[in-house]
Amino acid sequence: MKAFLSAVVVMVVITATAPTVLDQIGFSAADAGSGSSVRLD
């Protein structure tokens, strides 16, 4: 039970902090999904 609760807490922390961290390092989903190298069929 402790392992399950620890896993849930870790997932919540990662989910909550990921957008902030990715924004600080310059990753943008809008940039990754648009541009001249993206092919739309």
C-alpha cells in the first residue's frame, strides 16, 4: 500500500510541475506542432 501511495504522489508531483519546468527550458507544444517541418495531410 505504501508503494502505491508513493507512486500516486510522485505522479501528482510530476504532473503538477511538468508544465512549469518545460516552459522554463523553452519547450512549447505550439512550436513543436507547427512550422515548416510539420506535414499536414
